[in-house]
Amino acid sequence: METILQWGLDCVRLIQTQASPPLNFIMRIITELGSSYTYLILIPFIYWCVDEKKGVRLAVAVLISAWVNIALKLFLDQPRPFFDGYDPSADILGIKERLGGFPSGHAQNSLVLWIIIASWVKKKPAYTIAAYAAAVFFCLLVGFSRVYLGAHFPTDVFGGWLLAGIILCVYFLAAGRIEALLATRGNRAGLIACAALAFIMILYQPSRDADILKYLFMPAGLLLGMGTGRFFCGRYIGFSASSERTGAAKYLNLCVRFLLGITVMFLLYVGAGKIVGRFIQNSNFRLFIFLRYIITALWVSAGAPWLFRMLRLTENVDKNVIHYQEHE
């Protein structure tokens, strides 16, 4: 292990010999595009403005990937690159991380996210190939940025890509069958499945540190919130992300949807975070952390669609309600 870590450290040092302020700036932008904040923006956009069903599937895949990554980080507790005279929790370029290094979450989750999105491009074979090529190229850049910034050893990035490959194989081979099975058992089956999976996720609590637990509770809470919200949205709201408008009116409508929804989402997220901060010393602080993410996801999957319907930002289509009732 020492030999592997030393090799990784030598790689980081070699790459950083090419460091410069402009390149540092570019690498920071790329690494942020592979962070959880990107998913918190992109997934709601897909759910509200592209296809609500694809948004849910993508959210479930990414959230499961994120939880697996965080759980492995805490279990393995592998070091990150560090240099003489620097705090081991911070890299040479100032990126600070609380969790262990292996596997890289940026590398793993970005690959899961973008390969699934690329799989939606099926209009022409050339477009499909271009979409996969773009996804892989971007994920390579994200992985490289993590090594360049000193946040990960190369082996951390390789491990993240390997786990992403396993998750993607399961997704493409089994997700459709699982979804079809849940559909035949009624709309409550999906809700029960999400609740059960979220409960399993929160069972693993290796620390009572709130800063550690928030990483584990985030995917679990978001998953439960998405599942619950999707149940109520499908049964009572009948939201459809598609728009019958055309031209500029269509894009204006989608833009208003997204800006309104994302603004309220971040207000809820920040506001719930302020409330959670007041209860950190409370014995039930873990519940408050969990609720913060449930509320955020409930807004995305049900609250915002309801508001869009009330403001007539989406057509009054009840096909989702009918679809769900057929399986009662």
C-alpha cells in the first residue's frame, strides 16, 4: 500500500509541475462541475423541464451511487495526497475534504450521471456515439482535475470509475425490469421501495459527527423525498415536464419553471440548514439532518410541479394520474 500511495503522490507532484493560475482556475471549474451541486441543479432541471420519469430514474441511480461512494470512503478511510508542511486534510491548491480519498466521488458520480444522460440520445447512431464520447471526455477531465488539484491519488479516480462501471451495468441490466415489476404492483410499491432503501442507507452510521453524517444522510433523505414526492405527484398532481407550446414561448415557459423552482429549492435548503444548525447539540440532530434533505427533494418532485400547475406553467394533463391509477 505504501508503494502505491508513494507512486500516486509522485504522479500528483509531476502533474502539478505544470500548475499555473489560469490552469488552476480551469481545473477548479471542471472539478465543481463534477460535484454534488451540479446534480442538485441538473436533476431538477430534467425533472421539471425535460422528462419527469427520466429525472426520477437518474436521481435514483446517482443517489445510490453517491451513498455507495460515501459509505466506502468512511469504511476504508484511505488517505488523500498530502505534502510536507501542509495539513493532510487540505491539498496543495487549497481543496479541503472531510472524508477519505478512495474512491473518488467526483469521478464515480459524474460517470454514472453523464453516461445515463448520453444513453438517452437515440435519434441517430452518430449522435449517440458523439454523446457517449462527450460524456467520457468530460468524465476524464473531472478525474484529471481531482488529481491535478491534489484532492485524490490516481488510484482513487480509477476506483471511482470502476465502481461507476459496476453501477451502470446494474442500471442498464436491471433497472428496467425492477421498474416494470414495481409498476405491476401499483403506485405504492415504488414509494415503499424508496422508503425501504432509504432506511437501509441510514442504518450505517459510523460516526456521530454531524459533518460526517450529513454526507450519508443526504442521498438517503433525497431518495426518500423523491420517492414520496413522485408518489403524490403521480397520483394527485398529474405533472408532465413536456410542453405543448412552441418556439420562444416554450423556452420562456421552461426557463420560468426552472428559475422559480430552483430559487425556492435553494431557499428551502438553506433555511432548513439554518434550523438544523440550531439542533446540532440535540440528541435528535440526525433526524433534523435527514428531514432537511427530504424536504428539499419533496419540493423538487411534488411541491414545484404543484406550483407549476397552479400558475399554469404546465399543461393541465392528468395522464400520469390515470397511469398510476391503472395499477391500483
